[in-house]
Amino acid sequence: MLVKYALLLSLAVGGAYLGYGIIHKITHKKRVNERVARLPAFRFTDLEGRPFTARHLKNKPTWLLYVDSGCEFCRMELRDIQKHQQQLANVEVVLVSAEDRATLQKFQKEQGFDDLKNFHIVQDKTHECHERLGMVSTPSSLLYDAQGALIQRFSGVVKVEKIVSLLLQNPSML
């Protein structure tokens, strides 16, 4: 009899734990969606060690792209971006990574992004992308219009043609 009660208690505790976990995850996802519906306030660090915030963006469409220099899918997406630099000239592209500054500086030089005015490579020291913006895998993207409204969220590789197509479909973004 005692074994039955122990088993029932274990099942009840396990069920409560799983239920709490599910509710917590749904609530967190809802909060993140509300937070990213407009370009959120953020604080990253540029490759010179200075703060980089949403105020540095110039009222243009903005593409936040969470990357890792060792991620082959990220590199594939970045090669695609390089091929379409002209089409992205009016878009603020912010490459965000949790990697250390030296790694990102080397990566910037290797990729040839250091001469592009609308490209920003920044360090996410406090893991805001993951915790506040819900970007849990690399690559992940958030695309905003010039007024800061979320146009689309992507998880995984997105072709630049898709980004350009969204820009052309929404003239207010340009």
C-alpha cells in the first residue's frame, strides 16, 4: 500500500513539474514575441569595445542575424549576403555573436565585412539574443522595417533573395 502511495506521489510531482515546464515555456515564448514585435532596446558591444544599441541604427530596415563563426550554415548565409551586398545597401545588417572579440575581429577580416558601412558585427556578452530575443540557434534572424516593426522571424538559413523579396513587397521598408 505504501508503495502505491509513493508511486502516486511520484507521478503527481512529475506531472506537476512537467506542467509547470510547459506553461513556463509557453509564457516565455509569448513574452519574447511581444518583446520582438518592435525593434527592442538592446545593448551589444562593437568590435572596438564600445556599446552598440538600437540608437546606432539609422531608421532603415534592420536585419538582426545571430551567428557563430564556426557554424557552417552561418558561413553559407554570409556568403549569400556578400553576393547580394548591392541589394542590401539600404538595410542595416547587424551580425550578433556570443563569441569573444578577438574571434569576431578575425572573422570580420576573413569575411571582408570591415569596409561595409551598413554592416555591424557585435558581441552579445550578456546573451540577450538567446534570453530576450528568443534567438536560440545559429543562424537566426529578425527582420524589421524602417519604423521598427517586425516583418518576419527566421530560424535557420534564409536566402537573401527572400529578404530582398520582403523588402520589395513592403515599399514602406525602404
